[in-house]
Amino acid sequence: MLNDKVKHELISIVGADNVQDSRASLLVYSYDATPQFQSMPDAVVAPRNTDEVAEVLKLCNEHHIPVVPRGSGTNLSAGTTPVEGGIVLLFKHMQDIVEIDEENLTVTVQPGLITLDLINAVEARGLFYPPDPSSMKISTMGGNLNENSGGLRGLKYGVTRDYVMGLEVVLPNGDIIHTGGKLAKDVAGYDLTRLFVGSEGTLGVITEATMKLVPMPETKKTILALYEDIEAAAEAVSSIIAHRIIPTTLEFLDRPTLKVVEEYAQIGLPTDIEAVLLIEQDGPQEVVDHDIEKIAALCRDNQAIRVDVAKSELEADALRTARRTALSALARLKPTTILEDATVPRSKIAEMVRAINDIAREYKVDICTFGHAGDGNLHPTCLTDVRNKEEIHRVEQAFEAIFHQAVELGGTITGEHGVGAMKSPYLHLKLGDEGIAAMKGIKQAFDPNNIMNPGKMFAKSERKRVVVHT
Amino acid sequence: MITKQERQRIQTEFQEKMDYDELLNCMRCGFCLPSCPTYIESGYDEAHSPRGRIALMKAVVDGDIEPDDDVKRSLDMCLGCRACEPVCPSGVNYGHLLEQARDIIYQNHDLSATTKAIRNIAFKGLFPNQGRMRTMTGLLGFYQRSGLQKAARLTGIMKILPDNLATMEKVLPEVPSLKQLKNRPDHLPSLVPQKKKAAFFSGCLMDSMFMSTNDATMKLLQYAGCEIVIPDSQACCGALHGHSGEKQQAKELAKRNIIAFEDTGADYIITNAGGCGAFLHDYDHLLKDDPAWAERGKDFAAKIKDISSVLVELGFDELPLQLPDQVVTYQDSCHLKNVQKTFLEPRQLLHAIDGVQYVEMNDADRCCGSAGIYNIVESEMSMQILDYKMKQVETTQAKTIATANPGCLLQMKLGIEREGLSDTIRAVHIVDLLLEAYEYTRQPVGS
């Protein structure tokens, strides 16, 4: 509970309509999309502009009140769950496209803007913003920036980070700073832009961002290749890249996933095969035709038992169905679906998928794997039931084993979902104690009172499990 | 205000009756948010989203919060359009959760005297009783024809009604006389070589206020090759009751309908109201815990089909159909699309009419804000949703808006009136437009 004085000061900053603290309003901001994490905030505050954000932060800093910036709450690592209470900061009044600059090919946005609204607005002008997280219909740019979101087009086009040119950020002490700008080259000082992208709201609040745009690709094409053997599929991936072709999308589904997808969607996929690759290429017509032909040939050379090239957009859409319905198909099987994102160098994909299947067998849990094979970013997805405490314990053990395996193969514990509260106990696997100490030093410099999204990124005690709320 | 005692009773019943598996089935991914009209129109307030409402229901069961006025407010604000269901990766049956939660709250909460009176008249007096419905509609007809309507409008007495009710009064269709209302057929032959036997669910509002649309529906079925039976003993579908927390009454109505249709030997049971159709389609769920009725409910539900779906199945869209040149757009009925999954067929039929340039409206599948009695009890939100809808309509430059449900039809008429467009745009039920096209094609040359 906030004391009355603080509450009144908040109301004087943002107005009474923009401070909520009824039980129901606190409850609906007590979670994000991460299973097993839930915790009530003390108030929900929606500032109307950057100055109000600064005033709110100054007040919270003075009173040591936690601040959790939240977009649409689609986070998958409990990054927007207010695990230590405090204020949930909403951006429903800051959803504008400030400017589309067609001369410099940039777009400047406020944090509450929905990703797809940005994509649609720039595409209407023949421009292209490539990052496309699966939640883009509802995710906000503020969320994408703070989590450095990826997406299906990441292989060729990179992730959110690769499109950020400048930021306006409010620091915990209320200072408003500007980093970068509409500049192709800029080496004036530390690169704070990159530091804030992916910082999970632990350093400050991003209130405006200038993003890079690229020209719209002329056309795109899609193919689906089926394999009886994971190795062969993985070799096809390596072989495509080794032949200097970088597809836009290179997605992978394993056998357990295929089985449930087919049961659910009934689209005629053989369920006795081990892997499917969904590949897309975009660009000028001639290049796309040439690349797709080459990719199809390489898939066949690498023992694909079937290769389907879509002849029309309609057919392409049918091929994408398999990948798109993966999550739906999996989510329907059991009450609880835990989606992870361990990532390895793409040359290790086959090894990693096999390791995941071995681990699932060892701990007797159901894990299906799909994901972005082209960039080594896999989504081992566990189907379970939060009410079964014994099984949940085994699930946690299995995931810990998966994280260890990923790091051992030169990978990471999270490719695109973030550390949040969920994976903070495992961060040391990737960074080591020294790496964590260096990051904590940065945190301390920006946020000495630890008000910004506390309880995220760094576990309280390095090797202890986070207590799970159910 | 919900009293302390009521809160306790509601909480206990939530714990006993809410389907906890279904509540857990929501994985809180948030994919439902962009499809929810109240989430968008409330300025992205999570309490007015499907995910937020499910979280509140679960929290009441878990004992994390009490079912207070804010919780009730969140559930009351829901349109029940169920647009969140088709986009849900986990396939959560949100509509069923909402109905159960509302039923518990309304059965345990002492409503204000006025609200109770309105609910009693609507749910117990009027809708289950086709005779009274006819009388009411007859009275409305008398009001319209006697000059009273004109007098009322001139004297400005309508101004004392809330804005949208006053406008609503203007857009009500000219209703038939009491005599016409009572003289309904119970059997009609096919007018072409017979292909199927159809039973027609006439609906209470459709068979009174929109009687001409029902007549058009039956004519289309006759032209498409159906013999039609219209059981006289059928009752209101119970949707209004079911959606408003009067589940027991809905079950009684369901049983009456099952008995009325069971022995007709029809291939399908046809509806022309998306809202009724979806509720009839859900009888299997409504009666699932009643061993004597569960199976019969399932058989009944399996036969429910919307008129547009049957017409396409019987090849009506291949017959010559023509209208004077015009742009036509289509407003989905939420329940027809989200529950009965019928949305391609109406478009296919409209495309089949020569002279019609079909223009799809942006967000055609977003609720228009009618939602049963929602536009009366939550008029502010309803009008906000309608204003958005009308903007999308105007962008299409359509002259005709086709709809597939009486509530949507009235709401679109209301929208046209509010925008002052009644001289340039009309709203029609799709069957009326199809009959118009069928007859226009066959009128004698030169007439």
C-alpha cells in the first residue's frame, strides 16, 4: 500500500483518472504471460508525457518505491510482474508515431505504440520495419525495446536492437537524457542506446525512440522441406548459409511438435518424419526466384524427403500454417504451457534438439521443440500442469539441464524472451560471477536505490531458486 | 453495492461452480487483447480485457480478491461478442466462463428495484412468451400507425429518453399488425424440386418485429429447394437469459425447443439470427450436466445452421441474382462468426449478386456494440464502439450494409441515424437483400 501522501502527489502529477489502486485494478496488473508468477502492485499509474514520467520517477526514487514499466504484458520471463510491489507504469497515453522521416528513413515513436501499428504505418509509405515478434499484434514498442525482441525475420534482418538509432530516456533521478539520433555515424561518448535496449526496464524508462527503416522488399517466396532425420535438416540449414544464401526466415519443427500440430490442424503433414523446415526469402523477384530454386535443391541434396515450393501467396500461407499453429496446438494439450528460448550457434542445432529430447526423457516430462533454426533460437515448450507440484519440480530440473546444455554448446539461456525474474537464477551460467558483477556495477550507477524493476535480471542470491508464486 | 454477505455467497459459489480447468487453460499470452472491443475502447484497460476478466474470475476462486463492485463492473462491461475465442491459442471457452460467472453474481446479488423490474419484464414476462411478444409488437405497430408516433415526435416527448433510446425509437422497423402476427404458417412446400427438409427456428424478435425478414428467409429456402416445417410450440432461444445471468430459465427454454424440434425429421434447423443460432448451437454445453437431456441437446445442436450456410450448400449463389449497381458491405454477427464459424458464406452470397460491388469494411468482424441489451444498459461504451464502426462503414462508401442478426441490424440503423446518413445509406438483413436480388432478376422486362 502506498501512503496517502505519496498517492496524493502521484495524483497531482498525472491526474486522478490515471492513478488506480482498487483491488481489481491491482489484480489485473499482477501478472504477465509467464506461468507461475503473480504478485500485486501497490498502484497503477499512467503518465501522459515524458515530463510526468520524470516527476513520477523522482517521487518514487525519493520514497524508494519500485517502478515496473509495462506495455501489453506479453513478457515471457516475468519481466513485467511486479514481484516486489510498487508502481506499474502504463503507457496508454503515449502511443503516438511522432514522425516518419522519409528523407532519413527513420520513424520516431512513443513507447505505448503497438508494434503492428508501426509496421502498418510505415508499409503504407513503402517502407519496412523488419522485427516481427510473434506477439506483434499487441506488443508495444516500449516492450520490444526493453526486451530487445526478435522475431521470425531475425536471421536476415536482425532484431530490435539493429533498428534503434536514438532514445529519450528518463533516469531514476528524474533526469531526461537523449542518446544517439538520426545519424548513421556517431561515436560521441559511450553507446548508451545499445545499453538501454534489452535492459528490461532495470535502468530507466524509455519515453521515445527513433528507429531505422529500410526499403520494402519487392517480393517473397516460401518453401517447406520434410526430413526423416534431424541431422539432415540441420545440415540443410548449414548448407544453405554456407552457399551464401541468407533467407528471411528459417523455421524448424521437431517430431513431437509435428505430431500435435497435425492432430490439431489436420493439414496433411506426415507424422513419421523427424523435422520440418519452413524457409522464406524476400527481395527483388529474380534474386528470390534464384535463391528459392537453390534452397530447394540444397534441401533435396541434404536428404529432404519432400520439398514444397508455394506457387501463390495462398499456398505460402498454407505452408506457414504449420509453424503458426505450433503454439496453439501445444497450448491445448495441457493446462500449463511453459515456453523457453534457449539459443545455440546454428551449427549446433541438431545436437541441441537431440539433447532436449534426451533431457525430456530423463526427467519424464513432455517437451516439444520448434523455433528459429536459422539463428539457433529454439523454443523447447513444456506441457504440464501447475497443480502437479511434483511434475513442476521435474520440469524446473529439466529446464535447468537445458540451460546448462545450451551454454555448454556455446549458447545462451535466453535468445529473445529476456532474463526477468524467471531466468535470473541461471544468469551466472552465461555470464559467470565476474560478468554479473560488471552488470551490477552498471545497475548501481544508474539506479542506486534499486527502484527500477527490482527483482529482475539478478537473483537475490546467485544460485538459489526464485520462490514461485502460484 | 454488493454487500459483504453477498460477496461471501458469490465467492463460495465461484469456488463450487466455476470450471477451474478452463480458468487455468488461459496461459495469459495476451493474444486476445487486440480483438477485444472494450479493451481498445477503454484505452487499453486490462480490467476490460478477456485476459483480465479471466484473471479476476480465477482470483475470486483462489480467494485472492473478493467479488466486489469492480469485479462485477469488469464482467458487466463485456459485450460477450466472443471475438477472443477464435484468436486464443489455448482455445479457452471464454463465453462459457462469462455466462457461469454472471449467473452466480446475478443470482446472489440483490439488484436495485428498477433494474430488477426491467430484467423481470424482459426475461420472465416478454421473451419466453411468444403471445406477449406479439401483443407488444402489435402495440408498437398501433403506436406507429395511429399517428401517436408522429405526435410523440412532434411534442418532443422523446427528448426525455436517453439519447440513444430516443434515436432507437426512430429506427425501429414498421411492424406488422397483430392479425398478421398471429397468422403464421407451420408448413411450406419447396418451390423447386425438393432437396432437403428444413425446420425453421423463427425466433421471438425475428418473428414479431422483423416478421418480413422471416418471410423472406422462408421464401429463399423454398427457392433453394427446401420443404419447411415451423413448429408452433417452439420458444425463445434463451440467449438473452443465458448471457445475463439467468441460466436456469435458459435451460427451461432449451428443453422446450428440443421437444418442439425433435420429431420434425428435418435435415437442419435453420436460424437467421446469429445471436440465437450461437446459443442454440451451445445447447449441448448448456445441458451437459443434465443426464436426461445432454444427448438430446447434442443432437439438437448438431442440426443448427445459419441461413447463409444452407443457401451456399444448396447452390443458391449459382442462381441468377441481380440488383441495381451499388456498393455493399457486410457487418459480421459476432456470434455467427465466433461461435458458429460462419463468415465466408454471407460474403460468398453477396459476391454472387450482379451489380453489387462488395467492399470489405475494415474490422468487419469487430462487434458493433449492440450485444443483446448491452446498448441499453451500457449505452456509453456501446455508442463509442458504434462511432468507430460507422467510421469504417463510411470509408467503404457503401450504400447498403448487410447484417445477419436483428440486434446488429438495429444497431447499424441507429448508427446511420446518429450520423445523419439515413438518406444515403441503408442497413438490411442479408436475406432481405438476397430476396430483393432474386426477385429483381425475375421481374418482367420494362416493369
